[in-house]
Amino acid sequence: MGITKAAYFTDAQNELADIAKALGNPARIAILDHLAKVNSCICGELVTELPLAQATISQHLKELKNAKLIKGNIDGNAVCYCINHEVFNKFKAYLNILSNANDNSTTCCP
């Protein structure tokens, strides 16, 4: 979808699409798994945990931060990252809506 097409959709739809796109990479899932396990960390810690170069991890962190899935706080010379639970709760609520959409229906496409 081109940038100009985003205007045809609501802010919420565009935000959910950005989140889904950011989650569509296994390295980013691994980063989120690590952040969930340790609660917060510095980029250098991820380099020792994942089989990726520091520059690659930084790029993935940037994508996760752009999608607002993580937050970063400056801690001296490093940035400490943590999961943005507010955004994950919005995404979870949307998935619940989809999940429950046909709960009361017994018919569906064969």
C-alpha cells in the first residue's frame, strides 16, 4: 500500500497496520520476546542474545519504536528499551474483536 493510500483509512486502521507490519519479522519477535523476559534492556544486551549484528538490531529496534511497540529511555550513553504495553493492549483488543466476531454465528464460508 502506497503512502498516498493511507489517507483512505482511519488512523486506527493505519496504526494497526503499522503494528502488524512491525510484528512481521522474526528478529523483531525475538527482540520482543527478550524484552518481555527481562522487562527492559540496552541494545548491547540484545547483541549478545541474538545472532545479529548491532547495526541490524538497531534497525529492528527503530522499526519497533516507529510502530510504538517499544519505548526507549536514554540511560547515560545507551538507550534502555522496554515494551509499550499501552500499544500492545490496543492491538490485543483489536484481535479480540476479530476473534469474537463470529462466535455467535454457526455459518461461514464452506
